[in-house]
Amino acid sequence: MDLPSSDSAASVLIETLSHDGRGVARLGGKTLFVSGALPGEHVGLRYLRRRRRFDEAVATDIRSPSRERVRPVCPHYGVCGGCSLQHLASAAQVAAKERALLEQFAATARIAPACMFPAITGTTWGYRRRARLGVKYAAKKDAVLVGFREKHSSFLADLDRCDVLHPSVGQLLPALRDLIRTLSVHRQIPQVEVAVADHATALVFRHLCPLSPLDLQHLLSFAHSHQLLVYLQPAGPDSVHLLSPNEGRLCYSLPEYGLEIEFLPTHFVQVNGEVNRKLVSRVVELLDPHPDDRVLDLFCGLGNFTLPLARRAGGVLGVEGDAALVAQARHNATINGTENAFFEVADLNDPSSVDGLCRTGFTKLLLDPPRSGAPQVVRQVGRLEVERLVYVSCDPATLARDAAELVRKQGFGLEGIGVVDMFPHTAHVEAVAVFQRKGP
Ligand SMILES: C[S@@+](CC[C@H](N)C(=O)[O-])C[C@H]1O[C@@H](n2cnc3c(N)ncnc32)[C@H](O)[C@@H]1O
């Protein structure tokens, strides 16, 4: 590809922020996405790529900084692809996410919500309790790199620290790098998964060939000196096991509901523990279950919402596609003494399994699907007879698409939407939306 050279003389005015956190300008009738630039700023830039319909560049100097610009905290900002909004003040990040959500509803669904709920926010640093760190042996340097992918490239950014990761791991990266270099299999470790619980931090080492007895000793002493739970993964996800069996368990609490949720380091858990606690309370408040309600919780995972809802509702059925998560959810119901929460395994992309749920009796519905949304569910939701529906989403585009179906074809009105700042300093938008069945 013919890449244009650096163009430090060119200066553009940034008009808006794109959904992935880049500044957007118009130059010569073409859209230009500029990393590191904010609306209202004049910036010098270097082109990265020219495409037919738009160009991509990176800001090289900020000639008139926005009042919302702040100095990025992280020394790897601009190189590491993990965060794209550290140069924007936290409150302005949330406002930008709210604008992005409203724009998505206007563009995709042509719906303006009657009300915008206050954004759910939390501590903006050290919040990340789940992550997958890439590992690479750099033969030229005879060193191991540990980190996330670089911006604009497929290389791994070599991180000394990560300020969005929970500090028990975010401050441990150099030690982790050194540990992996001492292992005989240092070339065959592609990743380390991180799972942080309330009172323990787990690292899962994926290894592509067997570990030696000395490797196991190194891992054990690393685990002890840093008070970590070390798991090994020699093959697929089912092969994950603790290095020292019976050493500990992972759990997070939802104190407002007197619940402890146990999980394994490979299970889905909401990335931000503090924001998750607030989100659970918001969902319960918005769904407002009563003892005469039967609630359906679709995409329920390990019971994160199901069990709190069961504290107020007559009964809750959680449905989830991953059988291991359903087994964990049942276990969580047992250890919490919850007798009115039930769980089923079903593929909710399969119209026939959604059809099977259309038995009468559910009064309220919670949806928390993956990024692809819940198209098969919303298409049949009219038959479920639920009066009220809360939708938690990690992708505004699919949320707006599903909202259009609910409002135009399934007889629901949109009561309100709100942003959940689950991933501060990234452009990732989590949202919650509430729908109420319209009267006859
Ligand atoms: C965003 S997570 C939410 C999990 C849970 N509500 C929580 O708060 O922890 C989405 C869940 O949907 C599940 N899932 C993904 N595709 C699915 C499908 N086709 N059918 C059923 N569940 C699915 C995933 O396994 C995951 O647990």
C-alpha cells in the first residue's frame, strides 16, 4: 500500500468524536479519522492509511487544545491499543458515550428516548478484573513481552504497568515478564488470562507444550510471593486447573443482596466489579420485581442478575447458552440458599429454543446478550406476555436495532436509556434500556 508520508504542516479542525474514540474531520470532501484528537481542536497529523471513502491519521501536535483535554496517566498511552480516551477528562468521556448512544438510537432506530437515566460510573483506574494479556518472546532482545496489542499494529505493546488493570496485576507486569522468561517453555506461552476476585487474583497460563518440574517450581514460588492463584491451561478451556489444588476459590459479593457469586477464571464476569454492583442495583430497581412476578433472565451467565432478582421476585428463570456457566449458576443458587431461581441451558440464537420459552407466566424480562444482541428473542417477545423489559447491552448498534423491533413490531414503548461506564478510558459503551408494554 502507498502510505503518505508524515504531514506535520497540515492542520485540521476536529468536528466530532467517532464511536471508537477518534477525532473526525472533513478534508477535501473526505472524512478523516484522527487518533488522539478531540472535537474543537486544531491538530497537526500524520497519515496512517488512505482508503477510498475515508482516511486515517494520528495527531502529532495539538495546536489548540480542547478544555476537556487532560494529560494521559499511562506511560504507554498512544502506543498500547488498550485505551483510546485517556486524553479526555472522565466526565467528558461519559458525556461522549451518552451522545454516541443517543446518536445510535436516532440513526438506527429513529427513536428518541423519553428519558435519559443518570450514567452509572465508578473509580476510573484499577477497575479491570478480567483481561487476556498477550505474551511474546522477542528473540532479537532475548526478552519476553507481556501486554496488549499496539494501536495501529498487530505487535504486542511491552508494558511496564497498566493503570486500568486491577493493581494486583497492573503493577506486576515486569515481574510476570521475568517469570515467563525463566520458564523453559517461554516461547510456547501465548497468553495469560487475568481474573480478579474480591479476595484473590488468578492468573491462567496457557502453555503449548509441557512444563518441566523446574518450571512448576518457579510458578509455585511466584504464586506464593505475590499471593496469586496460578492456573495452568495445557489445551482447550476445559483443561484449566489449579497448580496447587484446593488452594482457594474466586468469588465476588453483591452485599446489597447478601450474595456471594463464585466463578472460575475462565468464566464470564462483568469486567468492572464496582460498576457491576451499581448496575445490578439499577437493573433490579428498573425491573421492580414483586413477589407475584415471575422473571425471565436471558443470557444469565453465572446468575449475576438472576440471584439478586430472586431476592424480590416470586421466581426467576435464568437461561444461558454455556452449560458450564449454568452449572455454576445453580451452584451459586445453592450456596446462597436461593430456592426460587432456576436455570436452563439454551441457544438463544435458535428460534426454536426461544419458542420453547414462550410459555405463559413470565411478567418481566431481562436481556443481557453479547455484542451481537438478541434478534431472535426480540422477534418473539410479543408472545411472552411480559409487561416490562430491561435490556443491558455492550453494543449500542445492536441495542438500537433490537429497540426498533421492540417499539415498531412488538408493542413496547421505550421508557429510557442510560450509559454504564463499565470501561473507563476506552470508547466501549455499555448501556441499559427500559421498555414497557403499551396499553391496548
Ligand atoms: C454479556 S454476558 C452476560 C452474562 C450475565 N448476565 C452477567 O451479568 O454476568 C452474555 C452471556 O450470553 C451468553 N451467550 C452468548 N451467546 C448465547 C446464545 N446464543 N445463547 C445463550 N446464551 C448466550 C454468554 O455465554 C454470556 O454468559
